[in-house]
Amino acid sequence: MPLLCLGHLSVEDFTAYGGVFGNKPDSAFPNLENALAAAPSSLVLPSVDWFAASAVPAFLKAKLGIAPLHVDQNTLQELRLNASLPALLLVRLPYTTGSSLMAPKEVLTSNDEILGQVLSALQSEDIPYTAILTALRPSRVARDVSDLAPEKVGRQLLQKDETLSPLQYPKTGTPKMLFWASNFSVGINNTWHDLTNLTFGNNTSVNVDGSKSAADSSLLEMKYANVGGSPLTVRFHIRNTFYNVSARHWFSLYLVQLIVGGGAPVNFTATQITAPSNYSFSCTQVNSFPTSSEALLVPSGGSQQWKVLMTEFQIQCYNVTGLRFSYASDCAGFFSPGIWMGLLTSLLLVAIFTYGLHMVMSLKTMDRFDDPKGPTISVPQTE
């Protein structure tokens, strides 16, 4: 059984360099592809744990009861095996995709050539074998954000793409307010409580009977019977104001309160959560993290230990028609800092170019020249 170990390899390398887009002659894995095509059976594991990959030699040694024989490119031609006795060959491919002297495709091509030499040596002696190709570490690592956000923020294996219906007030009859988020969580002392499934959907346990909707101000109150062993109340305070400049009403969510049991409210001052009254407001993320640039909730007083996270947040407090949000006013501005930097730099370069062009066009050349055979030109000082 030959075991071929690379330093770094990921399933994305086969997509990038395997000629999967119709360019088969340009593939970096011709020997591996031929071996898989000729094999009676094969198994591909797209991803395995790093520690599991490093423990494969010890696992095979324990299962087969034999010590692995380390084989390199120099001793491969001198290898002689007995078909009647089991053998475990460990081939460490010398090249890794982390090499600074070779391009990734050249690295993978060199490893594929060594793989072909190993399999050819086994086939020349007519020895049945089972080959395993693995790597100690992946060449591409996705950033882990599990320590930055609560559980269930990201997608999981075999997860269904189901969208929960928004929370409406009142729960029956014509809705007056709508609220939705793909993830709604609150945390205290780094312990997070997911309220998403308790808030959104058809069969939820949240109580919104304490909410109220008025022309100048509204309150969305969500009561949860048991969150972390205690009842929890979340309140959104909204005001509706008429502005003469825009000649329309604008609603704004200015305060978020958390009340645990019968304790004092924990306040978060909301900033920039505003939209015209006939629109809804949406934002990719609304949170209270002090280090986040998207922190639209500012904790006040003793609320530093509490945190609020709402992803794909959307709310509409007025002019609600059915269970569909109106046109959304997004929290992201049209001009980002990068766009402003590009515009200012371009204006500066245009100003420099215009000044230089003006200076070149202002140059004056001589309109009279000396004649060697004639008298010397005398230029009056007044000219």
C-alpha cells in the first residue's frame, strides 16, 4: 500500500489546475487522472481534519501491523517487493505549494510526475496495491469567524435555504409593523442566545401584544418567556418626524432596550437607523460591537457587558401593505470612503495637469532673430 503525502493540498487546486474547464492538455494531474480512470474503485474526501491526515501513517501501521517503508525518488528504482507479503510504502512528495521558488502549477506537476513513477514501479512488478494521496495541511484556508459571531450565523452542511417570515404587529389582522433579520442574537458576558427561530416564522412563541403604533411614535415590544433561564423583553422605540426640507415624514429607531426578568432596562442608542415613512430600512448588519465599523447600536451606562447582533436587518413601521416590505433605504451610503479618495485624487491630478497645460500654453517664443550679415538687433528695455 503506497501512501503519498504532500505538504499542502486542497480540493480547490484540482479545480484551478486540473483542466476541468475543457483544457485537459493543460492539466497538472495527468498521471493522477489516468490512475483514477483505470482504478476499479476510488474514493475522494474533499476535506479531512488536519490532525486526522497527519495520523494516517500511524493508523495504517497499527491496522496492518507493519512499519512504513520510507521511499524517495532516489530509492524508487531499487525498490523490490514481495507480492505475498503486505508492505506499507510512505512517499513524501518533496514539493509543496508554499514554495517561493516555483509556481503552484509547477509544484503540482512535479508531484504528479513522482506519483506516476511510484505507480509505474508497482505496475511493472504486477503487484496489486491500494494508493492513498493526502496532504498534511490545506493550501487554502477559509477564515474562521466562529469567535466573532454567535453560532448558526454561517451555513452548515446540508442546510436548507429556508427564509422565515417576518415578525408582524399585530400577529393577526392587518400588519402595522414588520421586522425581520436572518440572525437575531443577544449576548451577555460572551454567552450568546439566538432569538431567530423564536421571533420569525409562522409558529413563534414571541409575544408582541405590548407593542403600539401611533402617528408620531411607535413601540415594538417582543417578550420571550425563557431565554437563558429568565424572561427577556426587547423593545424598539421608534419616532416619526416631519422634515420641511424633504417635505415628508421620516421614521427613526432611536433606542433599543433589553429587560431581563424584572430588572432595569439595558439601553442601546441607535444611530443612523432612519428612512422615509413610506420606505423600509435595511442594513447588512446592525450590532453593538465597539470595534466594529458597522456598530449602529451604542451601549450606554451599564450595558457594556450586553451585545446585540442582527444580520440582514430590515424594519418598516409605517405604511405597511401586507407581509411585504416596501422599497428599502439601505444603511450603506452611495459614496464609500474609497470612492471619495478616488474622486479627490482624480481631481488633484486633473488640477495639476490643467495647471501644467496652462503654463505650457503661456510660453512665448522669440519673433525676431539676429542676422549674421546685418546689424545687431537692439531690443528696447521697454518691450
